[in-house]
Amino acid sequence: MKKILGILSIVLIQNIWAETTKVVSPDGKYTAVINTYENDEAFVTVTNKNDKPLAFANFQSQGSEHGKAITSYKWTDDSKFFVFITTSSGGHSPLSTPAYFYSRKSETFRSVDLRAGFSTTGGEFKVDSNDVITVSGAPEGTGLLDATEQKVSLSNLDSVRDDETQE
């Protein structure tokens, strides 16, 4: 807990102004808190109903040109996953819009792109069922313009061991 609070303090000192968006899970037990700073870069924290931080993801960068902004987000209907799409804060690779998710089971943030083996494009996603999302994705080794619709099971991605990914 001290580590999380210390990191939050450092982040808030570096970027004083932030817009805060709170996204409550459908079951009301969890909240995703998205702080978006004046450079559009984001810091996300998931808390429980007592406001205890469970996990965070920092998408800020030094120089404010290599971080990520969060463009769309949603909890799954069963509240097991918080899914969001990002884009580069510096305008780099505008077609690349990496997707991430928070898992209640593992209490961590994960990259959809790294675990599924494709690059998310298009900046949008659809929640099809409690753990399946649809995104536009370009398979590894192809160009971003070769993206096709990809259905992804977040439960399957969450079960991939960390040593099997590039995270």
C-alpha cells in the first residue's frame, strides 16, 4: 500500500492538473479511476468499494510525447474485466491503438495486444459477452492496414503465463 501511495504522490507532483473519470463496475464493487493529465496521458487505478487501490497502470512518459491516452473504456457485464483502448499522446503511430484490460482474478493490468499476438487498430472495441471482446487487429508480421475483426477471450488471455508474453 505504501508503494502505491508513493507512486501516486510522484505522479501527482509531476502533473498537477488532471481530469478524473470514475467508472463503477456493474456490480458496484469496483471502480476504475482514470486520471487524464493536461498532456492527455493517463494513470489508471482500480479500487474496491472501500477505495482500497488494487492495481494501477501508468501511461505517462517523460517529455509527454511517448505516453498513452485512454480513448474508450468499459467494464464487462459480470464486472470481472475492465477493458480500455489507448492511443499515443505524442501522435506517433495514429493507427495503433493498443488495448488493455484489468482482471479481477489476477488483480493486474494486461496488454491484449501482447497476449493475443496482434496489434489493435481502430480505437474501438465491443464487449460481446462476459469475457469476449471484438477489436480490429493486425496479426504479427502484417501491416496495421491489414487489420481484421478479432474476437478475444479475456479469460484465456488472463491465463497466459507472464513468461509466455513480452510484458
